[in-house]
Amino acid sequence: MRRFLKFTGIGCLGLIVVVVIIGVIAVATARPVKTPQGSDPPQQQPEQPQPAEQPQPAEQPSALEDYLEVTGTEGILFSCAVMDGDMSQRTVDGTVPQNIPLKEMGWTATSENSCQKSGTEGTLKVAIVVGGEVQDTNSTSAAYGAVSVGYP
């Protein structure tokens, strides 16, 4: 190959330039392919994202399908370590009663949650509801008591 390039007087750079020029000419002279009817092929429209379904306003917060239901003595403060079905974790502070939505609770979901009272008085009861059904429940009346609930 080296002898051929030397013999023809074309170096590697010259060969690359010739190939590029031939490619440009081929692209410029190519005709678009026509369909049998003589029209252009149909263009695929990019998929438009469907607007997310808005949750229907519920008469009660318990109308959610997947949530932690925190009940007990009304008005006591609590703090919960919440694990969504996709294993992401967050902390939720609140006042009894409250429902805490759980995200991504598909059929392979795992959710371990713990809640603690922020005081000495009252009772804290926590239930995990998945698919509209109570899966686990626990309660405490101990000072600064903690409870855990999980799914599955």
C-alpha cells in the first residue's frame, strides 16, 4: 500500500481528502426516495407527553390509596422517617391526625417507616395503607414513644 501511495504521489492526507470529496458529492447528488403514490413518507410525530392525571379531590385525606395514616391523640406533634416504594427516604414532621402519601408503591415496593412522638403526653397510632387496605399498624403511649410499620 505504501508503494502504491508513493507511486501515485498521494499521501495519507491526500487520500483522506479524496474520500471526503467523493462522499460529499454522493450526498449532494442523492435524490430523496419517493413512495409509490409520489408523496413523501409520513413523518413520525414525536410523542407528546400525556398530561399527568390529576388526583381527584377527595372528601377525606384517607381516600388516597397508598399512605401512612397517623392518628391518636389529636394535636400531638410527631416526626416520621418515611420510605417510599422506590426506597427514597424523607422526614415528615406533623400534628395528629395526618395522612402522609407514599410514592411508587408498585407490586415490588418495600416501605419501612418509623414515627416518634415529640412529647410525653398522648397516644400515637400509625398504620400503613397500600391499595386502600391497612397492611400494618402499631401504636404507643410512652413518653417520646416510637412505632414502626412496614410493607410488605
